Amino acid sequence: QVQLQESGPGLVKSSQTLSRACNVSGGTITDTYYAWSWIRQPMGKGLELGKGLEWMGVIRYDGSTDYNPALKSRTSISRDTSKNQISLQLRSATPDDTAAYYCVRVHIQSLAGDYWGQGTQVTVSA
């Protein structure tokens, strides 16, 4: 059973960097069938695809990355293969970045997600 566990500070000040980590168990982040995405859900939005969920970016088994163009200038996704961990950094955070942040395993071809972390709420204070 694959499990994804997010962690990181729940409160960030504006202009600081928002950081999240995702520890993966039951699978390896270098598995060639999968990639690992970060998705966020701003507060007050329903948990429905296309209605509040925002894809932030993905890192593949080989370490290559792609980002949401709207967030690309502020976002970095990286990995630590020795820890089987995926990380997210969002620079110059603003209150609009307040959201629940999810780590998701996706199929490398379809990018369909099959395992989600529990999601962790991050609040960016003004």
C-alpha cells in the first residue's frame, strides 16, 4: 500500500518561502511508471476537479520537472532519493497561497492520480 505523508510549517509569513515535504512509503519515487505532483486547494473551494484544485507541478522518476505556468516563476519541486521524499518550495508567498497542499502519485503516461496524501493546510499571513 502506497502512502504519502506531507509535512512542513502550517503558518508562513508573506514574502517568505512556503515549503512542504512528502515522504513516500510502499513505493519508490524512482519507479518508472509514476511521477509525483503537488496540487493545492484554496480555502473555501469545493473538492472537485476543475473547481478549486490547482495543479502546481510534477517531478518524474528521472528527476525532470514541469510546472503550472502561472506558478512557474515561484515554484521548485525536488526530490531526495535517499529519503524517498518529494519537496515543494513556493517563493514569495502571499495570502492567496493559503490552501491545503497535497502530494499525489500520478501515472507517468496519463498523469491520473491514484494515491493522495492527506493534505496539509498552510496559512500565509499578511
